[in-house]
Amino acid sequence: MGETRVRDIMNQKVVTISAGERLSTVEDIMTLGRVRHMPVVSSGKLEGVVSERDLLRASLSNLSGYGSEERRAFLSAVEISRVMTAPPIIVHPEATVSEAALAMSEAKIGCLPVVNGEILVGIVTETDLLRHYAGVPPDHD
């Protein structure tokens, strides 16, 4: 049978965003879509990853003591490319789940874009790994 592969637990429905979009757009999508990590793509090619943590860091470092309107104006002015993690740490769909877990643990990150060649084919998150190790079937409806 062999060890489970990333392709078996990854989420293939990936919400992506373009590097030229603004942080306010990321915040809206993360809030509405309940996602914490978004691969950043340009012309179909993976450029980086933006996370809830990146959004928080950008807000906190620039906006301590400001109100929500000023915060929103700031987020509307900042391009994702300024705060995203690039180049992203990636994983191949044929990698084992334990290889993915080790990579995420060593890099202290919460997700890995799954890339086959240069094509983004999915994303694997901490939650996917925890569900796998707990014996819970993937939750990808």
C-alpha cells in the first residue's frame, strides 16, 4: 500500500490571488471564504503565498493606534507582492505526507502549495495534515 501521498490529502479547490491585488482584497476573501493561506499567482505561475499572519504583521507594524478606517485605507494601498512570502516553499503531489509535515514543521509555515512542474495543482495545510494523522477523511466538499 505504501505511505499516503500529498495528492491524497491536498485540497484541489485553491483560492488564488494575483500579486498586484491589494491587501484589503486578501482580507475580504480570507474573511468571507474562511481561508488562512492564499497562493499568489501571475500568468498562472506561482509567485508566492500570502497568509493571515502576513496580513496581521503588515497591519500591526504600520497601524498601531489607528482606527478601522485608517487601517482599511492602508490595506487598500498595499500590494500583496510587498508582504507575501516569496519564493514559496512548495511540495510535489507525489511527496509523502510525512515529507510535507516535516517541511512545514522545519519552515514553521501553515501550508504548502502543491506544484506539478510549474502548475499549481492544490494546497496542503496544517489542518489537512492533522486530519490525516487523526484518521479523519479529507474535508474537501
